[in-house]
Amino acid sequence: MNMLIGYGAILLFTVLVVVVMSRGRRVDKSMSEYATGGRSFSSWFGTMAFLNTWLAGTMFISFAGLTASAGAIGFYSLSYSLLSVVLMFFLGTPVNKWGRIHDLRTQADLLGLRYNSRSVRVIAALIGVLASIPWVVLGMQSLGLVFSTLSFGQVSPYVAVVIGVLFIAARQIWTVKLGTRGLIISDMVQGIFAYGVGFLVILGLLVWLITNGHGFNEVSPSLLQLPGPGSAAGPFYLFSLIFTGMMGAWCWPDLFVRMFSVKTPKTVQKSAVQAAPIMFLFSAALTTVCLLATSIPGVSDAPDTVWFILAGIGGAGMVAIAGVCVVAATMGNVGANLQAVGTQLANDVIGVRKQERIESAKGAKIAVAAITLISAGAALLMANQVSGLIVVAFVSYQAICQLAPTLLLGIFWRRGTAAAANSAMVSGILVAAVLELMYPSPLSIPWLGGLTSGVAGLIVNLAVYLAVSLAKPAPAAEQDRVDALFEGLKKKEPVSQGALT
């Protein structure tokens, strides 16, 4: 009976999401409409799409597990998440305006325009794809824990992962068919449940914990300490986690789609203002609940299950609601990732190779389906790994943040060149990869004072970018083109310069 309640709740919620998506369906006449949803959405749709992409279902699993096992260091994600919202506010104008003027569909498309380079576009697209797939796998793994828990012991962890993979793969049928428009419409439903209903559940759990002898006084003092000078991790370890998160925040391909899909730059900025308090309250409350839960028997033995251990206080119905919260958040993140990386493969790798501007959405749909199958296969191979999933998130961040100098300096600084961008991205990702193999996440690098592989790669990355840009400036004609690109941001209705093929 309990299993019927748990799985039935997931089924009913999924049907609701699919019905809402289907009712909002429109035929996308071009690749641009498929990739950006027609650039037609209001600020609240943008806000919920951002939250449902950023606050993935694994927030309830691996990030919650980090707090439950390591303590206050779990609050680091709140720090860089809020910094990402600040960055979103300032990125809104150039990204959204260049997107509309030049018919940009993806993050790599934007970089191709900024640097007037196909190689920059391809390298950025491949880094984005390779860094995003682990998050898709992580989402599928998280669903395995959901289906295992909601079976109330009737399904083994391995079989539950298989069910989770099949479930999310089936859900992507609508992602492939409906594109970004369907994703953003579904994000509203999923976000309201994950962060609205989820927040109410968290508040209830907070009250129960505090009134039942699980307050801050019961938390082990060791869990309230942060790594610093003299710690085993090194004095710069916490800084590295926050800095990597902040730098990588707006390097994720799926988040750029959110800025392309809303109506105007002001809409992006309104979304950032709306998202900040929601993100702060939800993330702070969830992390606090997980920290207080460390005094509950069983949590230290299985920290990744802390969300469900707490929900079990309210019986099978509460566990089912908790499971739906994870599923709702996972749907948004996995769907957005698959949509973005599939579109980037079609638009910025295959399209560049063919030296043509792809106008049909057929290639993107095939690419999204292919990435879904590859990710599902990877998740099944890792099906026996049901704990410590935070490591997957750490690794992907070491990679994605290597786009930061090329992306952020390219948007806010006119002197960066294509040669600098290519050299920086390649050198950064190579350094990060080598050090990651030597000191795999979540380990830090002792001889660098606790820096992580991603930050070490970023240092080399930034140094190369600046050195090449200053040593070999862009030719006069190219600099004039870039200046015109930036000056166009100041005009209310700038003249289109066309899109780079």
C-alpha cells in the first residue's frame, strides 16, 4: 500500500506536468524558436525556469548529504548561488539583446559571434556538453534514490536506479518534441511544487526538529567548523568551492537559454531580483534542516537519504510528497540540460562543421534524444553507486568553470581575442583534467594551499587569456567589429549585423 502511495504520487504529478506542457504547445517553425521558445516569456516564467534549472533535484540528495555528513560547509552552495543571481542581473542586457539582434540560440553561438570564430564556438560547445552530461547522470542517479525510498523496501537500489533512468528518459519524449517552450512552461509547475510545497515541508520539519530536541545545541561542534588555516583540506579549500561555483555559475549552457527565452533585458533583470529572495529562503532553510538532522539516529550512516529520513516522520504520505519535490526539481534540471547540450551539438558542432546555419529543429531533436540515451547508459553503469553523489557535481564544476574567462571577459571586456579564448579554454581544461586525475574531487591540492583542480586550471586559463590578448591584439578591422557590437548595446533599436554561421 505504501509503495502504491509513493509511485502513484509520482505518476499523478508527471501526468499533470505533461498535460500542462501539451496544452501550451505551439509548432516551432524554426531552429531558433525550438531553441529559445520564441523569446516570448515574462519575468516570472524566467524566474521559475532559472530556479528549476539551478536548484536541481540533487539539492535534496547530494547537497543535502554534504551538509548531513560534513556540516556547515554545506552552506557554501548558498553563497555562490546568490552570487550567480547578481551575475545574472548584469549579464541580462548583453546576452538577451545580442541574442535577439543576431538570432543567437546557444551560449556557444554567442561566443562565436563575440569572437567571430568557429573554433571558439566548437570548443565552448564541447566543454559545455562534457561538463553537463555528469549533471544529467547525477539527476538520474538521484531519481534512483527516490524510487528506492518510495518503494518502502520493495525495490532494490539497483533496480530503483533502472526505474529512475527509464522514467526520466521517457519524460524526455516531451522535451524532444516541445523544445524550450515546453520546458519553461513545465518549469512553472515543477518549480511551484519543488520550491513552494517543498519549502512548506522544510518549515514543518524545522519546527519538529527544534521542538523535539534537535536544535543547534545538539549539533556536533565539529560540524559547525569550516575548513581554514591548519585544516587538512587547506586554507583555500572553502574559497575554492565558492569561487568555482561562482565562476561556473553562468557557464552552464542551459542557463543561457533562460536569458535568450525571455522578452527583454529588463525581463532578465526582473527575474534575477525575483529569484534572489526565493533562492535564499529555500536554500538556507533546506541546509539548516539537514544540519539539525545530524543529531537524528541513522543520518550519519546514510547522509544522502537525510531528506527522506526526515520526511519519514510524517508517514508514507509525507515521504511521497518529499519524493515528488525531488522529481519536480530533477525534471527541470535534466530537461534543461538535455535540451541545451543537444541543441549545442546540432547548432554549434554539426552546424559549424557543415558550415551552414541550421534552420530546422530536426537535428536538435535527434541530438537531444542521443544525449538522453548516452546519459541513461552512463547512469545504468553507475547504478551501484548510491551514495557520495556530490563528487559528480564537484567534478563537473571543475570543467565548466574553464569557460569563465572566455565568456565573462568576452562579454564585459572588448580586447579579448579569438586566439586568447581558444588558448585559454584548452590550457585551462587540460590543467584541470590532469590535476583532477592526481587529486580527484573532493580532494584539494596540498601544495597549492587547498585549491581545487578547477581553480588551478582557472588561474592558468586567465593568465593565458590576458597574456595572449595583450601580446597579440586584434587587427583593426576586428576591433572595429567588436566595438560596433558593444556600441549596439547602447541603442534602443540597433541594426542587426547578422549571425555568424
